Amino acid sequence: MAAATAATAATGTGTATHRLLRPANNSTPLKAPTFFHLSSSKKRSFSISCTTLSAPPAAPSVATQDRVFNFAAGPATLPESVILKAQADLFNYQGCGMSVMEMSHRGKEFDFIIKKAESDLRALLSIPSDYAVVFLQGGATTQFAALPLNLCSPEDSADYVVTGSWSDKAFKEAQKYCKAKTIWSGKPEKYTKIPAFDALEQNPDARYLHICGNETIHGVEFKDYPTPLNKDSILVADMSSHFCSKPVDVSKFGVIYAGAQKNVGPSGVTILIVRKDLMGNAQPITPVMLDFKTQAEAASLYNTPPCFALYICGLVFEDLLQQGGLVEVEKKNAKKAGILYDAIDGSDGFYVCPVEKSVRSLMNVPFTLQRSDLEKKFIEEAALEKMVQLKGHRSVGGVRASIYNAMPLAGVEKLVAFMKDFQARHP
Ligand SMILES: Cc1ncc(COP(=O)(O)O)c(C=O)c1O
């Protein structure tokens, strides 16, 4: 099969079920290209003009042991295999004689990259065909405005469930473009809860019900999703910080949006998944870059996209599929979060996580030390042990360990061992 596919690639045509793939460990120069087989149900035509099949120059050796465990909330840690693959392709992508950063976004090579990224994302989330997938710029923050501009007239109402700082920001931005209303706020309880859905006082006229699936700063995560009261209304979710961390039934949502820089890539890419019938009614003042229909019809190429960041997202999607998809990914995430929360809860109050147990995030684990005077020391000593970016968000303080998909189990185990040791040294 590999030989046959090599011949196909060399002649410049084929199907997108195969691509050249270099091994993650690039210390050994390749003698011949290897191929990655995609789901046969995802076949589509493509052509690619890179015909060089000789070995690429060996990438500089990477001292993996020099890398830290990065617990940052985003931009966040990426899979090492993805970074190494990107490094191997950086100078001369697949024999094209240039890097992805230098190629035209309308050329065949990039066309392949963006189409494969979309197709892999669709496979990962089983995105139904009546949903468009669009890669945008401007971060999730730009979508805070784009949502009401696309989904409402200025007189329409929209309901917001405010479970933390990010949903509050989304609500405040939406107020500029429609009659947005906070129908529930967790602020009085310091954003440690998700409301019971039957307690939500939804407006029967609301065009949409907005939630933030995972509050990155406060560490609360929806484990299930509310249904809009009005059957013509839709559920809209900011999934920035738990996107692709577990399977999601996309058909329950009208719109899902997410910044890539936590779970699926570098900053610069925002992913929008939108039911197709919801597009085409944008307010006249909507900037063209924020118009869902324009962007979807242009297949994310209305203007120059963030090509390199998108290429990395594509590598991450490929990696998640190779891990067995999101069911497997969720199992790993649950295991990591489980051992961290167990360490906190089993510390006799030395460490405290304020979030209600049933809605604790698998991605962002905030905690405080009973002796707050020790927090700075904890963070500094952890950094000396190569566990970095553990400081809580400036608005809440404390410690926060973000343990996204790409955080290895070994990183969480090392953190837990350090926590126990730190506690023992501070009786
Ligand atoms: C849940 C959530 N929503 C929105 C944002 C804003 O994203 P961006 O910086 O991409 O605009 C963030 C950023 O951390 C976030 O965590």
C-alpha cells in the first residue's frame, strides 16, 4: 500500500485519505516517506505538487528532557509529537522547497492542509453535514460580538448563563448588539457552580441561550447542556477551553465556537461550528469579517487565514484521531483530573478547590493553599522543578493547573508528588 501510494503522490494526484507523514522522533533521517491512512469514509479528491520523496534534511536533535511541564491556561502546551513534526517540516514542507509560513493560502499545498484539517475535525466531533466549520481569526472574544450580530436584530433578546468571567464578558459584549440578559449568575457564589437547568428563567422570546462550556479561570465545566425553552431558539457555547477534550453532540447546539490555543493549536485560530440555516441574517452593520455566511461560503479563505497556526491545528487533529478519537482522549483527561482532585481533597485542607465537585473542570484545576502566604513559594519551587505557569489568574489568585489534552499523565503525577512533598515540608 505504501509503495502504491508513494507512486500516486509522486504523480501529483490521489485521495485525501493518505498523506506523507514523518515520524515524531526525527533524529533518524527518513529513507522513504511513510503514509498515514485516514478513514476511508472521508475520501475526497486532492492534488499536491510536492513530488520530492527523498529524505528531508535531519532536524536538529531535540533534547526532550529540556522541556518543562507547562500548566499554562493558554497559549498552552502542545503535543511534543506535533511540535517535532512541525519542526521537521518547518524549513521545507514535504519537499515543496518552502515552509508553510511562506506558501500561498490559495495554493494546492495549503488547500490540502486546510481541507484535511476540516475533514479531521469533522471526523473527531462527528459534525453533521448541515453544520459549517469555519476557521477564523480574532479569538473567541471577537465571537462575543459576532454572535448577536449574526443571530439577532438589535431588538431581539438573548439569554446568558454567567458561570464565570468568560461568559460575563460574552454577555457584556452582546449587550451592544441586542437585548442580552443574564438569566443566571454564579457571581454571588464566586463562580463555583453550574445552575440546575430547570431553575433557569429563560426568556421565551430569546433568540439563543448562551453558555461557556468550561470557565477557564474558575474551573467550572458543564457536564450536560441545557435546552432552550423556545423550540426556535438555539444553544450557543463558548467551548474554548474544553474543545475536543471529550465527545460532544454537536446537533444539540446552533453554534459552537472556540479559540484554538488551549486544546487544539497555537493562538491565532478561532473555530466556529454553525448550523447552516442560521447563517445569512447578519445585521447590516456586521463587519464582513464577522459575517458567518461570508466566511463559510469562502471556506475560511475570505481573506488570508493564519496559515501556519491552522497547519498546526491540523496536526493536532490528526494526533487526536491517532489516539483513538475523543472517547479515548476523554478517558485520559478524566484520569489526569481525577488524580489531581484526589490529591487536593486528600490533603486535609492544606489544598482547597472551591468548585462544587460535580462540575469541576477536567481542564483547569484552580486551588488555593490554606496558608495563602505559602502560595508564592509553592509556585516558585514548582517552577524550579520544571512545572511552570501554575499561578492562578490575576483576577482570582491562588494556583491553577491547566491540564489540557496535551499535558501528559507524567506531568500531573509529578505535580501531585510535588504537592505531597511540599505539604510534608510545611506541617
Ligand atoms: C473560555 C474562554 N472564552 C474566551 C476566551 C477569550 O479567547 P481569546 O483570547 O482567543 O479571545 C478565553 C481565553 O482564555 C477563554 O478561556
